[in-house]
Amino acid sequence: MKRWLALMLLLAALPASAAEVAGVKLEDKIKLGASELLLNGAGIRTRVFFKVYVGALYLPEKKSAAAEALAQKGAKRVALTM
């Protein structure tokens, strides 16, 4: 029982793995200059049946509404992977 508890605590202490969209791994956090940005959302763009690109939005803090994300001060990053 103690071994299982120790294993569970160890696994809980590990950082969460990065997100993956269509085989493209995206980091949960990135540094942009002196700022640390968090992955706010990611998705894939398709045209007809072709997967065109994976896009990711990084913001200083997570936001759920587009207006809040655009109004947010500081660094922002959109990453595109073809």
C-alpha cells in the first residue's frame, strides 16, 4: 500500500505533458523575451480533406473569450506548424 501511495505522489508531482494536435507536439509554456507565455488553445486547419496547419495561441494568462485575449496587455504569440 505504501508503495502505491509513493508511486501516485511521484506521478502527481511530474509536470503535465505538452499538448499534441495531429502529431504536432506543442509546449505548455514558452519564453518570449522576458515573458513566459501559456498555451491558451490549439487546433488544426483543414481544407477539403487536407490537413493544412496546426495553430497554437500563447498568452501571458489563459482567457476564454476572444475579446479578453485581444485586450490583454503584454506579449502574445501565434505559432503555426505546416
